[in-house]
Amino acid sequence: MSKDSDKKRGMLLVYTGDGKGKTTAALGLAVRACGRGKRVLMIQFIKSPERTYGEKIIFDRLGIEMVQMGAGFTWTKTPEEHRRALQTAWSFAREKVLGGEYDVVILDELNNALAIDRFPIDDVLPLADVLETVRNRPRHMHLVITGRSAKPEIIEMADLVTEMKPVKHYYDEGIPAVLGVEY
């Protein structure tokens, strides 16, 4: 039996795993929330504004705020470029989450960012700060965190965790990313 106060409590939703669909699930949630009049912000930690993605195009048309703050895949730029991008993205995300202006905030690929081990990131994206920010977000705010390799601490805090599991993918047949499906 749920209490009325629970209906107003924001949820922490985590979409993780090695399968396709984590960002896509978050995009669908954003559209649904927008349809219900909720203020939505999606911050992308890995995707760079230097590339064009279909979700950014449609979100601009729908009036859903999306900010791409990444430097791209970790092998596309220097570690220092990635570290600067992660530091800027986290500072922005923390401010927006704690500011309380939004009903739904999506931290897309934050799990991927926290799992980077090719270069140090804890000083620019400290897990302890992420956990504190999640704990101290406004009570009404739904927070969505996507990406592979979710930290156990984030999974423990979550109200919902969905793990995407790969069963079959055309990448395995040598087919590259498909316009309108992956980007």
C-alpha cells in the first residue's frame, strides 16, 4: 500500500548493462514526462556537441532541454581533454540537480564516465560527490542515470535498475551504427 507522500517522491532510475537501449529508454521517459508537463533536462556526459545526434534534433523541436558536454569516446581525444569535459559536465550537472528547477534530470552515460579507467577521473568526477548529489536532490525530482558498468553504490541507492542484456546485435555481423537507430 503506497502513501500519498510516496507519489510525490522523486525516483532514482538506473539503466545499465552491455545491451543497447539505455539512452533510448531515458529518451522515451523524457518524452513521456514532457507530455505530462514536466520540466526535463538531459545532460550527456560522453556525446560531444561536435556531432549531430537524432535525439538532440527532436528534443530541440519538442522543447526538451538537452546539453551535450562530452568530448566523445575516450580514444578520440587526449585524456586531459576528456578530464576537462567531465569536470565541466559534472559541475553543470550538480548545479542543475541541486537547483531544483527540473522535475526530471537525465544524466546520460554518467555510469560510463564513472567507469573510465584509461586515465584518472576521481578528482574531476568524484563518486562520493555524485552519491551526495543524488542523496541531496530535491525530493520531487526524478533522476535517471544511464550507461554501462553502474557502480554498486548507485545501484544500491536506486529505486529501479534495469540491466540491458545483449542477445543479438547487427554489430556482430560487421554492420556499423545505423543513422536514426544509434544516432
